[in-house]
Amino acid sequence: MNWFSKLVIATAVSLGATGCSAPSLMQQPLKVAGQDVQPWVFHDKNSNALSGVFVDLTNAIAKDAGLPVQYQVMIFGDLIPALAGGKIDMIATNMAITPARAEQVDFSNPVYNAPTEVVVVLANDTTAYRSLADLKNFPVGAQKGSIQLALLQRTGGFSEIRIYDTLEDAWSAVASGQIKAAVTSCPDTIYASRHGRLAALRIASSYQSQSPKPRIGIAVRKGNSALLEKINRSLAKLEADGTVKAIFVNNGIDDWAPPK
């Protein structure tokens, strides 16, 4: 079994809209992928059923556009290579639109203006971290392929920057003392904290990010303008009728507003 097969947990969804033509119902499902991180994806380990913000949003877009889809989970850092290599057709996850990524993939119109990064440290670490400069000369970590990792690499001055496949791995490294702090995505981290998944850890409330708010978008293979047009058209309809906001709110993200 290759690396991709090991990482994929797929759930097929039949989403032919009423009145679709026979050819559209016979087409191969679009392969859509995202990382297995709540609240973007909720993965029932017993049934392999998937739900969450981007699973629900993918299904809503597919239903509106009359497209069959298959959503699967992958490690975040492997998503763009999988899209570029033709293993998947879309990335639907909490991926920020950046100039570097836009050279590799084409992004939809923004779906969400996310809060900026947070710093996670031990619960008994009482230091009032206000900026990344307060972590200079300490080992830190972030998720592979993330904008938080890029931020640490641009900032520099740390004794070491460790790279982790998942957010959970980065948080565990703080808990075990391997690194002083993990710099991770705000919505994911706050959600984990609210649901008791940051045992012995805390989010440094004193930290003041200097980063702009990330704009999250759906990615397609470079040059796939036909699919991108369908996604943007459906997104506009679903934002206008309140579906997008409802999906975010129903999955525990209550700060959604029309993205800019």
C-alpha cells in the first residue's frame, strides 16, 4: 500500500441534483481532500463517516453544481503535491490563500477570514509572551506546510524549528518538553482548547500577532478554470442564502462574516 492509500479515508457522497442529465450522473466523482482536524473535519473512527465545516461545504457546493464528490482526509503538507500530481481534484480545508501557494494552485474566492496564529505553551509556563521575539533562542514548532511554519522561518532567531505532520503532534511536543512553544492556526487551536484537547497546555493570551488575517479558499489544479468557475458560482449562491454561515455556526465557528 502506498503513502497516499495509507492516508486516505474516503467517504463517497451521491449528490446528483434533481433534473441532472444522465451523463452528469455517470461522471467520475471529484476527489476532494482536507486535513483531519476539527472543526473542519469530524471523523467518526468507527464508521469512517466524515462531517465538519469543509465536508459540509463541499457537499453543499457539489449539490448546487450537480457534481458527485468523494471527500478524503490527508496530512496537510501533502495536499498541494497531491493536487498538483493529479491524485485529487480539489483541496477543501483551512488553507490560507498566499502568493506562494497561488503559484502552485488556483484558489476560489475567499470562504472565510480566519483569526491569526496563536502560541501554545505549557499550562504552568506563566511567561507573558507578547511576540515571537519572546521565544528567541528557544526551540519552537509548527505544522508542515502551514503559514505558521513560514512565519517562524521568516522570523528566525530560534534555537530550532521543528516541523510536525499534524497539529496534535506539535501540541504533544510542547507537552513533552521537546519544544518551548507551538505556533498553530487559531480556529483549530481554540476549538481544541474548548473541547479539552490541550491537556496541560494553554494558549498564550498575552500574544499579539502582527500577521494579517488569513483568507481561506478552496484550491483546484492550476488552470482548471471550468471547475473553479463552478465553485465560485455556487459559493456566491450559498453565501447569499445563508448556507455558508449556517455551516460554520453549526460546526462551532461563530465568527463567520462575508469574507473580503
